[in-house]
Amino acid sequence: MADRTTSSITIAAPRDAVLAVIADLPAYPEWAGAVKSAEVLTTDGEGRPDRVRFVLDAGVISDAYTLAYAWNGDSAVSWQVAEQGKMISELTGSYLLADAGGGTEVTYELVVDLKVPMIGMIKRKAEKVIVDTALKGLKKRVESGR
């Protein structure tokens, strides 16, 4: 069983503004450091990304894979691997959004499991870098109004 990495950040914006940035997956390379490309393959009935092909370069973890998304109103989005990459066998995660005194608390959870052996400490460090970079990038992107 893979370990889960979780971190939270408070963003000075309402949930709908935060979710709009999260849902704009093709723009991830502009603010989510390790994501090199994100191509929406299909959308759901509300026009939100449903299946997305990613190219990731997070140093020790570099791969291309497809994720399937599940949206829960303006309070959460989760994903899981729909098509594995060469290295990544499991990649599940979620953004959970909650009102927080005029802003939004965003909790990011991530589980990564690899096909190739990797020392647990190095894999957890890579996961933490991905999560922290994503949260800080999300905060900056939302608060800059882009």
C-alpha cells in the first residue's frame, strides 16, 4: 500500500474561483512546476475535464499517463490513473475545498505508486515536493487573478 501525502493551504479567494483554476487543467504547466503538459481528452456533462493526459517531470519521477477525474460540486475533485505510464502504476489524489474566513482552505492529498523500485524516503520527498509546489502555485495563480 502506498503512503498518502497530505498538505493544506489557505487561499484568499472564494471556492468557485479556486475551483476554476483547478479545473483549467491545460494551464497547469504555467503554475504546477512538475506538469509539463496536460491535454483534456474528454469532458463530463458539465464541461469539466473527465480524462486528461499528463506529462510529468518531477525529477526522480518522470512519466506520461492519463487520469480520470470525479467532480463533487465546488467542494472537491478527485482523480485516479486511467492509463498507467512507464513508471507510475498508481496516482490518486484530491483537492478538498472548505470555506475559511473569507477565503478557501485547500487540502491536497496524493498517493503515488511506481512500477520501478525506489527508496521510500526518496519517493515520499518527491510526493511532498509535488504537493507543496502545486499548493503554492495554486495559491499564487488564484490570488493573482489569472
